[in-house]
Amino acid sequence: MNEKHKSTKKGVIIIGFAAILAVFILIATESYFNSKELKLAREGCLEKNGIIVEERTFLNLDYTFTCE
């Protein structure tokens, strides 16, 4: 194996790791802000003496919320 091949392989590994890290950060950020949004919606619904109806998916990446 020559030096150029090793260097290229190392670069691909670094770029792959950076891409995986970026995807993880984006998912974590969306989950965090969805959780915050649901918390505010719940608080508003309880202030109106409403009944909370919500459905969430894994990691809060998608949800439905209604206040009856």
C-alpha cells in the first residue's frame, strides 16, 4: 500500500465520520426543539383547563398535538 492510498483512505474515513456526526447533531437538535415546543403547548393547554391529546414518534422527530 502506498502513501497516497493510505492518505486517501484516511480522508474518506474522516469525511464519513464528520457526516455521521453532522446527522447525529441535526437529529438531536430537532428532537430538542420539538420537545420544547410540546412543553409550551402542554403548558398553554393546561392553562386553558384543556385535555392534552398528543402522539409522538421515536425521539420526538414527529408529533401531533391537540388541546380539547
